[in-house]
Amino acid sequence: MSGPSSNPSSTAAAPASNPVAAPSAPYTGKPSQFVQTVVASKPIAYFRLESTSSTSEVGGAAYTSTPSVTLSPGAPINVPGNQCAVLNGKDGAITTTQKGGITAAASIMAWVMLNSLPSKNDHILYVAGISESGNDFDLQFERDDVLKFFTSGGGSVEYKPEPATLAGTWHMIVATMDTGSKTRAIYWDGKLGTVDSVGGSPNKTQLFAIGESPVFRGRFFNGSMDEVALWDRALSGAEVARLYGSVTVNP
């Protein structure tokens, strides 16, 4: 079951040093190639969260927000007018019709900006995933300020960002798992933060959710979220770096 802080966890043997911070201001010139780069990488779902309900940029899945979710200027991907979803940490959540689609490997991407450190909240902050008791696929911040990615029936790969820049700053998260190579990883702002040799369990069949788990309830995300995507394969480090770097690439 994903979530208890007491679950055994895995950390990187050689985490990346000082991942770079996300751009701090919207782009004011030509739009970047971020959206096109994500689409070209062939995710099975890509929710830009430009409104409180809409459809995926690929694949046709839909998403709907609870009434408390609002919109605000979005992640610094250098796209004019970009919007994001703001979740209040109490009852804000986004449900999708994207069901399963994951067999042996997968990746999740999300841009996030926390309202406060996870340790200042009274519950786990759920980013996104496909929750299922005994076969987890859940990405979440826990109350020790650690980002954890659960991919089986317990235990997680984890990454602890620098607390000074964790809240109030946009960050791009990518989490990957590959049951064939038995690896899973967390990337922070385009760089490898942690990797282990576990992989996880295959065949994730339930609904993909954003901002709260429909199984492990009450883990409402507290902050802003944007550009959430799901792949049925494990992105490489080079692909993650290309996604992050594309925010400054113009047509």
C-alpha cells in the first residue's frame, strides 16, 4: 500500500548534484516548444490543465475537477497565457477517464508548485498516479518533505529536494519505472535525482488521478499543478532533459 511513511524505501546510489531551478518568470517573446516536445514523445495522456475540465492533448481521455479547484497563471514553460490548476489541500482533486494502459513500464510528469512544505501539512500530498491496493503506482510528497514513488505493494524510491526551494517555486517532476530492467527513478527539474533497482509490479489497470488518490483518500495536494502526462514506457534521462530544456527552445 502506498503512503505509510514507515514503508521501506530505496534511495539513489549516486543522486545528481544540485538540480537547476525552474525558470522564475513567464517567457515574453516567442512561445517555446515544450508542448510540442511532450506530444512528440508519445504519452498516452497529457493533461495541460488549461481549464477545470477538458480533454487530453492525446488519446482522448477527459478530466474533471472538483468545485474548489481554480485556475491561475501556470508553470514557466514559456507558453503565453498558460494556465494551471490550483488545489487547496482540503477537497481539490482532478479525476480522469484514463484507465490503465500501463503494462511493463511507465512514466509520470507533472509541474508542481507547493503552497508550503509538506511537513507543514497534516497529510500526504498526492501528485498523480494509478492507485490500487497491492499494486501501487503513486507519486506523492510525504510529511518528511520527501517525494516518494510507489510502484508495487509497498516500498518506494524517494528523493528529498532542497527544502529552501521546495515550496513557492515551480518544479518539473518525472518519475519512471521499468519492470523489465528492474529500475525506477525520479527526475527533478530535468536531472536525475534518484534511481534504484526495484522496478515494481506490472499491469496498472485503474483510473489515473491527479491531486488526490481515489483509493488512499484524504491526500489532497496543496498547491498548483500543471502539464501532467502519462507514458506507457520509461523515459530516458536524455528524454527528460530534452523536455525540461524545451521550455527555452523557440520555433
